[in-house]
Amino acid sequence: MEKKNSKLVMEYKSNEILKVFFEIHTLKNLFRQGCLKKGVEKKLCENVADHSPSITMLTWLIADR
């Protein structure tokens, strides 16, 4: 019985990881809204997937001071 439960837990965790992965993957198609509102063409706008890591690193560098 314990093996069956542990398999169910692993399947659940795998499904949750995949859900998060695909949610993050959609950020490539979500353009920064501030750019769009200012009239910048989509092809020139940064998407959220590109923006997030650079802002994370900047925040980390500032916080480390």
C-alpha cells in the first residue's frame, strides 16, 4: 500500500511541476504591458520571460550590498 501511495504522490508532484512549467512557458508570449500602452510595437517589446531574470539579478545584486 505504501508503494502505491508514494507513486500517487510522485505523479501528483510531477503533474504540479508540469503545470508550473507550462505556466512559466506562456510568459514568452506575454509582452510587457507598459511598452504596449506607450505604443511600442510588439516586435520591439520585451516579453515577461526575458524581463524577469534580468530584474531578479538586478534585485539580487542591489540586495547584496
